[in-house]
Amino acid sequence: MSRLDSAIDRLTAQRACLDWAAAAIAGLAGPVLELGLGNGRTYDHLRTLLPTRRIHVFERQVNAHLDCIPPDEDLFLGDFLETLPGAGRVIGAPAALVHADTGTGEKAASVALAAAIVPLLLPVLASGAVLVSDQPMQHPGLVPVPLPHGVKPGRYHIYRNS
Amino acid sequence: MSRLDSAIDRLTAQRACLDWAAAAIAGLAGPVLELGLGNGRTYDHLRTLLPTRRIHVFERQVNAHLDCIPPDEDLFLGDFLETLPGAGRVIGAPAALVHADTGTGEKAASVALAAAIVPLLLPVLASGAVLVSDQPMQHPGLVPVPLPHGVKPGRYHIYRNS
């Protein structure tokens, strides 16, 4: 599999999971959290799918396409581990959907970061909220959801908060 | 169409065109030229598709994944307009396939660059060579080829050198 194949796999998996998740939260109130803005591709996709939901973005340093930069008031700038703990109070409502795209390309560091994020995420999730993640997340409250058709196991992950 | 949709469209079009081109040059001797290395995704795909062909890469400044950096002797480093004129003499054989991914995201500049590249490319192409390009290229010697199934017109371009 070439890096081109791999990139296509990754982006189509992201899209399939986000499309599924957007439909799955139709009956659930609450904002969306995007952890990791990157170049803004998935942020743009989420706001297209969910035009009436507020999307709060967490990013260390913004480096996105100019048309994919969230408004200042929706941006939590800094290290996830520092911005997440106070986020629930600022946002004021439990999230219906979280998309965590926090992998750095280095496996051990990405797994460690995901493990550190999980306990900070749980308190900001609504009951029944959907968590879509590029990294596996483990917590008794998070129930894995079968992946949409065409998404290879392990390529992306979806959980439902109990 | 979100930026995620657009990225998927672009990468799947690239892959479909490169896959088609690799098969189309099966009976034609000659190296491959990659204009624009970027992060090395399509270079990686080309060397996977065509493991016995030498791939010469043209790039202003290398900024690719470490495992997608061509050997020094296959790299023409600098502005296309400066490196292409002498390339044929160095390479020593007309190219069977060129992949030109030279767009910069700014339309007018990309079109102007493509127009400047065409006359420099023609002398290094074998008769019957395939040119795959992210920009439209116009020259009487270049005959447009119907795009592979699923590639939207205008998204990518394929020509056969007469």
C-alpha cells in the first residue's frame, strides 16, 4: 500500500465515520468538539454536515486554510491536556459529538496522548454522545460502535458514551 | 463540497490517473518524471506501480516524508523552469511518463506555470509518452486522453504525446 493509498484510506474513513456520527446524533442536543484542527478539512466537513451546531475547536497552534479557521470564541488554543479540563465550564453544555484527530504520526506518543485525553473528555460528553477518533480510546463508559461500511477495522474508531 | 470531500476527490483522481498511466506505458521504454514532490505520496505510488523504472524528481525544496525522499542522483533541485531545460541531457533517455503536480493553490499562477512548463517538457517526452497533470496543458503535440472512470472532468488531466 503506497502513501497515496494510505491517505485515501484515511480520509475516506474519516468521512464515513463523521457522516455516520452526524446522523447518529440527530436526536441529541449539544455542541461538537473538534480536537486537532490540522489544515481544517474535517472542521470544514463537520460544519457542512451540522450547520446549526456550534463547533468548539481545540488546537495547540492554528495552521489551517484561511477559510477553515474557527472564530476566536470557538477556539481553545493550547495543549489539549491544559485546555480540556476547563472547557466544559466555558462551553456550558455537554457535547453531542467529539472528533478527536490527535495522532502525531508517532505511534507511542499518540497512544499515550489518547490515554491522557480520555478521562478529560468523559466529563464534557453528553450521555449518548458519539466519539469519533483516529486513536483507540479505552474507558468503561465508552462503548465501541461498529464502523461504517468500507472502513477498515483499526483505521478509525467510533464510541458511544453510555 | 467540503475540503474533506475535495481532498478525497483529488487524491482518488490522482490515483486513478496514475494507475491508468502506469498500465498505458507498459510497452514503452523510458524513465518517469515527477514534477513536484510535495510530501512524496504520489512518488511513493509511482515507485510502487513501476518498481523497475527510474523516477526523476523535480522539486524546488524537498519537504517530503523521510521514506519518500528520492536518492540525490534522481533529484533535480530548484525551479522547474531552470532545471527542466538541461534535464534531458542528464537523464539521457526520453521519458515514458510524466506526472506534473505543479499547482500552488493559486489559480492564475498555476496556469501560468503550467504554460511555461509545457514547451520545456515536450523535448524530454518519448513519442507516445503519457503526461498526467493537475493543471491543463495545451500544446498541439499533446492529445487529451479520456479520463479513467470516476474522475471528474477538470479535476485531473491526461495527455498522450504524439
